[in-house]
Amino acid sequence: MNERQSYVDIKDSNRNLKPSYYFMMNCILYSRIETGLESNDGVYDEDVNVYLAHLLQSFADPGYVENSRRFLSKYDVEVFQRLNGSNDARLKYMIYKTNADFLLVSVGVFDQPAGQGQKKFPPNEDATIGRGKAYYQFAYTYCQQLQKKGSAISEVLEKLSVGFEKYVKILSHLRGEYFDLADHFSNGEFYHLERAVDEEARRMQLRERQDRFLETYSEWRRTGNDELKAALQKQADEIRQLKPDFKFTVKS
């Protein structure tokens, strides 16, 4: 158990190290009680509590965040472009699940509560919630293909889709009462953080376009197909949008 995965409960007179998962779980349970959205009210969802506690804990692990980057896309159109033509159910599951998880944590933990000044990240909340619900529903569908119907994780994903707004409210309360993250970031720090996210998204998009370009170029050299020739020029133009100094001309 490394430092990022442990904490000391100051209420514990022995000052024993405990897994940070327990801290996350306590925050979630208290937040549910304090918001009146208690566990198993109408539907069994203690399993969602476990999922959320592990999800919050995972964000303290740089390795998790780094590994997640390859599945993340900032806009719906980028998600759909990556999935277009793919028959890999596991890839689709990971893309939808990862993007849904990051949307949930983004709007729930890192967004300013409504009514407390201007939001430092100003997403369209309705649109974000709609995307989160849809992504979890898609993840649930592909999870069903990969595992037996009724599996534990697929049930959690379905509950997250149906109750997305409820879990956002729980995490928002948790943020203000137990994390208090927003107050520790200045507007300048949020600006630079957002710039870093945008730059990473641009870099990943450029790499994907370059990979697709090289695949098309290799196939065109092998076949001489005119349709591939036209596709090459279009892909070159797309790369140039992100990297203006990129030069390529299709030779006859």
C-alpha cells in the first residue's frame, strides 16, 4: 500500500494507516445520508457505492490516469470517429466506460456547485449529464456482450446510467464537504489545467490521424487505388489543421 493508497484517520487514536478506499467509502456514505439519497432507496445500489469509492481512489494513481488517456475523447464526434467501423466490443466498452467515468468525476467533483459564483469549468451541465447517461448505457450494452447477462459490473453500469443525476449530486456534496477542491485552485491554475487537457487531447487526435494516414499511404502504394489517393489528400489536410507545418502532396 503506497502513500497514494493510504491515509490516517485523525479520529483514530492509534493513528494507523488505512487504505484510502475506506476514506472514499466513508465520504460517499456520509454524503448519501446528508443529501437524503441513502443507499438502497428504491433500488439496491450498495454496489454503486463500492464502484464510486474505487473510482475516486483510482484518480490518485497517475498510472490509472495515464492509461485512461488512450480511451478519452473530449467531444462526442471524436468518440464516434474512433468507434466507426470497429467490431471490437471490448474496445467500445472501454471507451464508453472510461469517458463516462471521467464525465461523472468531472461534473461531480471538479465543477463548482450551482449558485456559488461563476463556474471555473463552465460545461453545459444538461448536455454533460446526457452524455454521461448515454455513455454508461452504451458501456452496459457492450459489457453484456463480453460477460454473462446480469454480471455485477454490468448491473452497476446500468444503475449509473439511470441514476446519473443522483450520483452527480452525491459527489457534488462530497466535494464541498470533504474534498473542498475548488477553493484550493485559483482561476489561473484552472486555466492552465484546462489548457493542458486541451493540448493532450490535440496531441492524441494528431497521433490518431497520423496513424490512419500512414495506413492509407501504405495501402495506396501497394494498390495505386484512386479512391485511396483522394483519401490521402483529405487525411493530409486533416493533419495540417492540427500541425500547420505538415507538408504532403500526392504524386501521380
